[in-house]
Amino acid sequence: MKIDLRNLSKSFSGKQVLNNISLCIESGSFTTLLGPSGCGKTTLLRMIAGLETPDQGDLYFDDTCVFSSFSGINLPPEKRGLGFVFQDFALWPHMTVFENVAFGLRVKGKVQGLDQQVKDALEAVQLKGFEKRYPHQLSGGQQQRVAFARAIAIRPPCILFDEPLSALDAILREEMRTELKNLVSRLGTTSVFVTHDQIEAMTMSDRIAVMNQGNVEQYEEPEKIYECPSTPFVARFVGKSNWISPSAMIRPEHLSLTPTQRWEAREMEVEGFQYMGSAYEVILRSRERSWSLVTHKRMEPGQRLTVFVDPSHVLYFASEGHA
């Protein structure tokens, strides 16, 4: 299912939280709304679901208008046919795994072949044999899988994910990223995923909408977002950035400690380092700015060194903030 957002705006108590948002989410794609807390990403997701009403704009699912401020159309959430996975899993504690997954099917009246539909959903998330357990008997990862199973059991054309991995520990979160991405790929379901975690966005998404203060600053593939950020905000929010000036930036991987012809040399001092397992991230001081350099050699604070900058990879931003 394709989702077409046209000039959607929303305010709360006079404060504008979304400003004329227009996005086209392609059918079968995995699209992430990425941004800091308060940027409007969850509000936008809730408007797609029908849980928040836009002040203005239009929203289409394929060729069907589900909301229009001009025409007075506002299809209720239960008629939009979407799956929703919440941050806190939202499982019924008094229901078994089977009954939690079956809940949406019963609500929608899809009771014919219910047992098989629940079985298929649980097998898809690798929870076969867990039907009679209760949520408190499951690990966090297993609870999240039940939430996924409940969402896919109704066979929705689109699933909305509201920071579904944020409650999990780091190792489990990494495992679930892969599982979730593989699951929705197999199903061919359109997915809209909300997160503030750039690693989740970069590793899972077909396209990313980077949001800031109610606006979409850039909407492109992860590689384009990282390699060609359109604004200084995107450059700072996604990945590490070294600022040569307020309008010029270079990524850490385009610095070298080896003298290279036509590369610019800069004298810097080591402030500290972080060991990342396969390499060190070294924090450098260049005048009043901190820089980041990735190297396999440990550097000690206070050490002076010469860093070489590849001028072909310097990104320049115009005064209005766009590259």
C-alpha cells in the first residue's frame, strides 16, 4: 500500500508541531521517521493511523482518501486496516500469547480459520509452542515478537512501528532489528518506523525522513542521507561530522594521518579516545572545534599530530543551511 501525505500540519495549544509535511511512502517499502524527541515524528505516525487529526492537508492510501481537511473526510482508525506495534508492547497481561495474537482478528471479525491464522503468525516470529504462556512468562524480546505477531495476524497492508525496540537491551535490540527487517521483507508489507536511533534507521530503512522541529529536512535513501546531507542539522544528527567552518563539514573516514598530495594538513591535539572493538575513535581539538578520527592506533591525550583532509569530500552548505 502506498501512503501519500500532502501538506499535513498539526498544532497543540497554539504550538505548531508539524509544518506542511508532504511525503510519498512507496508500497512495500520500509520507511523510517527519524529525529530527536519533540520533532513531531510520533505525531505524524499517529495521524497516519487516525489517532490524531491533522489541522489541514490530505492523506491517501493508494488512491483512497482517508483524510482531507478540505473535503471533511476522516476515516476512523478501525477502518484504515493498519497494524500498529507500540513502544511498550501493549500486551494484555491476563491473556495468553494465543489470545493476545487472536485479539485483533476477533475485533475485526476474522474468526474463520482463526487457529491457523494465529499459528501462522506465531511461526513467522519463531514463537511456535508459546501459545499457552502469559506475557509475564516471556522475555522482553519474546514479548516484542508477540506484539509483531498480533500486528501481522490481521494481514494489514501497512504496519506502523512506534519505537518498538527502545525498551530492549542493546544486544537484543540489534538481534530484533534484523528479525523485524527480515520479517516485513518476507511479508512485503509497507512499514513506517519511528525512532530517534540513527543506527536503527540506517540499518533497517529503504528511505529515511529526517525530521526537526516539525519539518522534514531530508527524505532519501540511507546512503544519500549520510554521504550527501542536505542541511547542517542532518549532517550533525546522522553520523559523525567534523566542521571546518560553520558551512563546511567532512566525515571522519575522509581524514588521514598519512601525508597525501593535495590534501590539506591540520595540526591537532588529542583530547581522548574511545575503543570500539575494531578501531579507536580519537577525539581531536582543532582551535575551538572538536573533531573525530577513526584509526587502528591508540592515541594518548595531549599528543600532537598532523591530520590530512581530503578536499574532494568536504561538504559545503549555503547560508540558508542547504548543501
